Amino acid sequence: MDPAPLPEDPGLRTGRGPLLRVTARTDATTRRRVARAWDAGKLLRLVRGVYCPVADWLGAAPWDRFTLAASAVVLARPDAVFTGATAAHLHGLPLIETPRTLHVRATTPHHHGRSTLVRQALAPGAAPLPPPPTLSPVWNPVSAPGHEPVEILLRTAGGVLLGTARAESLSTVHLQLAAGLPLRESVAPLDRLLRDRPRECTAWAAAHAELPASRAARERFSRACAFADGASESPGESLSRVLVHELGFAPPVLQHRVRTPGAAHEDRVDFWWPQLRVGGEFDGITKYDVGLHASEADRRRAIRAEKEREVRLRRLLSGLARWTWEDLRSPARLEAELVRHGVPRRRG
């Protein structure tokens, strides 16, 4: 027989969201019920004393699972300060891929390495699940002077409030991303930061250029700040710009508007190479997803509008290259698409 439903009392369900916490105040009956639910494979143990129902974990998107794991860490370690890409994610900045490691500030120089959040996440014999991320303390991470960690709300992408956490300030996140990550990983959150906070990012780029400890880190910082562009509207567009540059193509104009003669409206292309009147489009496919439309009729209208837009663009442009996430994961495919549509190479 399945264990009885878990209670919704403050002694067990701490904060909001699906996380369950067993504390010293939890009564013995509830402890036994939690133990039976874990033995039956109904619960995933994230950190000691903090659980997530398996159904909620399986139903969550990867980025929400990452946020749930961070919230679990906070329940066990309220003084934890998230840093680097983890802090970027918790601030709501987009990343190319969901991280597999939660980074927190280390409390001592010897507190480093990478470890699982809990010794045993699933009961013996339980079906495999997407695993929780690992935890990695970072000693003495580079920080922007005068900008202390801040308290932020933790929410799922759907808006479910999970509580609060302490994370590096956005100025420090900007510094850590630009100086510490390869351009392919740093560009998406930096593009978003520049779009949302152009004045602050410009000031941070000037004020923090000499803060990274090594010459290589300082060069990464300067290159990333110079490359960031607030006109990029999605992580896919950001990564596309990096790959276009790495593949040796001329830099495109972003979000170029094209007007059909005699038409009242205008269309916009993600990328534009004016030398040859060639456009480029990153297609995340989401416009076709059923879940984004109220009905099948709405979805059909969206598809029709997109097809009509493509016809207009092809009549106006000399070429229209299109690519998806799969092409970005295999840059040779992106290169072939750009070459096929005559995208020019950089000179020199």
C-alpha cells in the first residue's frame, strides 16, 4: 500500500513550493511517514532533511530543478552565498545550458572541490531520475568592490515562490561571468544584462577591467564586455553571434527591419548582412509548440503568419539563412548554412 499523503503542516513543508523539510521540530509520526514515502520511491532527498516529491521533480524543467536544488541548499545552509553562473541563474539571467553544479562561496581555503548534495538521493531500488546538481564551494571568488551579496527571491519559471537566497550582486556576477567563463557561455547572460541595465554595464566594464587576477582573465573580461550586445533577444541569438564570429563570418547587424513596398507593416530579421542583403534567423521552434497557444486554431494561425512572413522576406532579400539549436550544437552545420546563403567572411 502506498504511504499516506504527506501533511501540509508548517513543521514539514517549509516555505513555498514542493520542498519538504524534516527538522528537530517534526513529530515522530510525520518522520515515519516521510521515511516510508522515501522507501517507496516517492521522494527524492536533495540535502539532509530536505525532500522533493518525485512527481514534482520529474514534472519540472531542468532549470526549475536547478532552482529547487538551490532552495534546498538554503534550507540546510541559510548562510550560503551563491556565486558565478549559479548566481546568474538565480538572478533570472539566461544561460546557454542549465548548470550541473551549484557554486557557493567557500567558508575556508580548504573548503573546495565538488560533492553530491546528499549521500543517497534515492531509496535503494528506486527508478533512476534526473539527478540533482552537485555542490562546489569556491574560495575567494572575485568580487566587485563595495557590492555585497544581496537577498533575492527564488522562483520557478512558472512563478512559484520557493523562498529567498543570498547571491552575489549583479555587478559581481557581471565581473565573474565576463572574466571567468568562455565567451560561448558568458555571452547570453551578459547580453541580457546589457539590454536591461546598459548604463550599469558600461560603468562596470570600465571600473572592473583591472580586477581579474590574471592577464588571461583580464583579456576575457575586456573581450566579453566588448562583444556583448543588448540587441540580442534570446540565448540562441547570443550563441549564434559567437559562432558566427568564431567561424570567420562578417559581423551581422542585429534586429534589422525590412519593409515591403506598399505594405503598412514591416518585418524584422534577427541578423542582417547589408553587403549582400542576406538575412539570418535563429529558430527556437517555440512558435510552433502547442503549449504556447490557446487552441489548435491559434497554433495554425501562428504557423500561417510565420510562413507568410518568410515569403515576404524571401522576396525582399538576396538570401535568408535559418538555423536551430541543433545547428548551434554542430557549428559545421551552421557554417554550411551561412555559406549556402552567401554570408560574407570577415576581411583580414
